[in-house]
Amino acid sequence: MKLKRYWLVVKPGILFGNLISAAGGFLLAAQGRIDWALMLATLAGLSLVVASGCAFNNCIDSDIDARMARTRTRVLVTGVMSRKAALAHGGVLGIAGFALLWFGANPLAFACALFGFAVYVGVYSLYMKRRSVYGTLVGSLSGAVPPVAGYCAVTGRFDSGALILLCMFSLWQMPHSYAIAIFRLQDYQAARIPVLPVVKGIDRAKQQIVLYILAFAVATVMLAVGGYAGYGYLAVACATSLWWLKMALAGYRQSVDERVWARKVFFFSIITITALSVMMALDGQPHAMGGLVVV
């Protein structure tokens, strides 16, 4: 149990999801020419940084977590783990992760991870989450960092491919997060977190879910239009985006159970982003690496 608490405090589900997207970005850029040492350092470094951010987030949110049914059994809320231990654990993980990225990958991958960590812990967790309806939008930037950092670890530059990945994964976060906020509405109300469904209502959140899925669909297609991914990826991107959009539009039926509907939209969002991460890895296009350099 003593070791288990150190694992639970880093939010394993979030950690695994970010690992898949980071691998997708890395393999998209690698185009089959995989430097295994670089891949190991990049994925391990990013995983440690994400784990560190989650540990710090748990420390910051322990008072909020105590008011929510979904989170009131977390180790810091129940007292199984002390805040001091969690902070120390997060600090060690962060130092190890950033060191791996600096020495094992490149300064750009390190900078991407640092940006994501600063946004998630410093801007989102410490300030925006509790004070603004735009907290979800700010948090979406940090959630998009792992695939971008994975991509930049290979290319050593932030080009149009990295920009598309940033847009894709940021846009995906929005309907994904709003769906959670709808089917967990009572939790967010109890914790007084100003997410869109709480502040503006569920109908407004439904509208935003549809609009963000449309924007996400355009961004996913751009990866193929820009020559970074092939027709197999494009077929999966179109199929998943259209089906996700169909599910979102079903929320406007008068007979719909909004909690059940939102839960379905949420679960399909995970299927969508996982499928796209896999297809990025399998169906990248080598000639695309000459894309427009942004930085």
C-alpha cells in the first residue's frame, strides 16, 4: 500500500493517455527511422514530467477533491499520503523527467515540456481552474504538449506539423472536458469550479461541444492535407470525427438523457484520440518533414 499511494497520486489514467499521444507524435516524425534511445528518453522523460504535474495538481486540488464524489477517495483527501510526501515525490519525478529530456532528447522537447508543466501547474491548477470559465481552454494547451514534444524530440524544430498537432490536441480537449463537466455537473457545482456547464448552462456547453468537434475535425484533416499523414490516417480521422459529431448532435434530441449522452461523448473522445495517435504512428509520410518551420 505504501508504494501504491505513490502510483495513485500521479493519476495513472492521465499518464497512460499522454504516453500514447506522445508516442504518436514521436513516431509521426520518425517515419519508421526510430532512434530507440531517443524514443526511450523522450517517452520516459515526458511521462515523468506529466506524473510530476499530476502529483502537484493533487496537492493543489485536495480541498476541491474532498467536495467531489469522484475524487474524495484520492490519497491526499483520505490522508493515506501526506501533502509533504506528494510534493517531494512530484519534485523528484519532475527533476528526473526534465533531466532526461534535456540530456536524452533536445532543448526544444525540454522547452515544450516546461511550457506544458508551467501552464498546467502554475496557470491552470493554481489560478484559472478556480476563477475562470476559460480555465478549460488554458488547460487544453498543457494537454496538447506531449505529442508536440514527442514530435519535436525527433525533428528538433517547431514546424507546421507541430503546430497542427498542438491545434488538434488542444481542440480535442475541449469537448472531452465539457462532456465530463456535464455528466459530473453536481460534483463541479459542489466544488464551485466555474466550468462552462455550471456557469453558462448545459445548452451552451452542448453548442460548444459541437463547434469544437467541427474545429477538431478540420485540424485532423490538415495533418493529411499538409502531407504529414497518409490516406489511411485520413480515413480514420474522417470516420471518427464524423461519428463523434453525430454523437454530439444527438444531444439536441428532446428525449435525451443528458448525463448518459455526455458520458458517451466522453468515452468516444478517448477512442477518437487513441485511434488518431495510432494512425499517426503507422501512416506518416516521410516527404512531409520539409514542412514550414515556425520556430
